[in-house]
Amino acid sequence: MYPEELVIPMKNDLTSVGFVDLNSADLVDNMIENESDTLLLVVNSVCGCAAGNMRPGVKLSLNNEKTPTSMGTVFAGFDTEATAQARRYFLPFPPSSPSIGLFKGGKLVHFIERHHIEGASPQMIAENLASAFNEFC
């Protein structure tokens, strides 16, 4: 498990723009099961592709005209129980950190795995998400 002093600034990178910090399995369940519209759920990570590509891309995507109703995040390697629970909702996709899921009515409708994040620019990630937002939000 990563030390709190390392993780907190990376968590704040998303919570400062409106993401809810989901640090337990119950919080993950409640957010997914109680959001009747759209939810963006991000598996955050300490890796370089999360810092350089994923988090900036996710934040940039929020400039789109259509955005999800709710946003939540879990942190891999820190919020262990919450991350495991989020990954259950991402099935059949294998565990991936970082990763991004868009839900509509509690059902996964769009998913971005780590291999789609690595090597992608923040703009490419934002465009991918904006396209999903335009379709589902």
C-alpha cells in the first residue's frame, strides 16, 4: 500500500474538480447503484501515465458541453477494498490501473483501459471521453 502523503495530492488532483473520493466498497456500491443517470468512475494510480495522461485528460474532458451527472474515484494500491469493488462493476474487463468507466443507469457503457491511456495524450483521452459523454450523457 502506498503512503498517504504520496497519494493525497494525486487524489486531490481529481477531487478538486468535483470527483467524490470513494474509499470503501460501500461508497462504490452506493454511488453506482443510486445514480440513475450517468457516472464517471476513475481508478486513479501513482503511475506516470495517470499523472501525465489520465488525470489531465479526464479534467480536460470536463470542458465538454455534456458531462456525467456524478463523478467518483478510487485509488489503486491505497483504497484496496474500494478499488476491488469498482473492478467488479468493470467486468468483463480485467483489472487495470489507471482506468476510466462511464456508467449509465448503473450499467457500464464505456471503458478505457490502461493500454488505451499509456502513450495517449491528455487531449486524446479527453476526446475519447467527450465522445462517450456526447453519446450517453
